[in-house]
Amino acid sequence: MRVVADIPNPNMKVTLLSWNGKYLIKLEKGDFEQTYKIGEMDVMGDAGAKELLDEAFLEAAMNRFSDMRDAFVSTVRRNS
């Protein structure tokens, strides 16, 4: 697995990786993680993969992190 880039973002850790013919977009916030896989043939190199990380995508990912946290807190409360 090769780290293509660590992309600066004030809200989460964003890492672009290359592995086994795919790009992996790894997003981390606290204890939660999201990973997206894209075929290397579906984008135009490293730059094409980076272009996918636009403002709308990252905002949607932040909303998903909130949903993940809410679901986890709910299950802990129900089952503790």
C-alpha cells in the first residue's frame, strides 16, 4: 500500500492511498473511519483521484461522521 497524499483538512484526516489497482480515500475523525475505493482506471492518475475530494463530498462525509457517532452513542445507551 502506497500513501499518495495526506490532504490537509481542518475537520478530519484525509489520506489518499494506492493499493492493488485501486485508490483508497481514507477519512478519519476521532474513533470513526470511512474508506472509499476507486479503480485506478476510473480516474486520471493521482490528480484525478484528488479531484474527487471536492467540498460537497467532504461535507457529505462530515455529515456521515455525525450520523455514525449518533448511531454508536444510541447503541451504547440501549445496550449498557
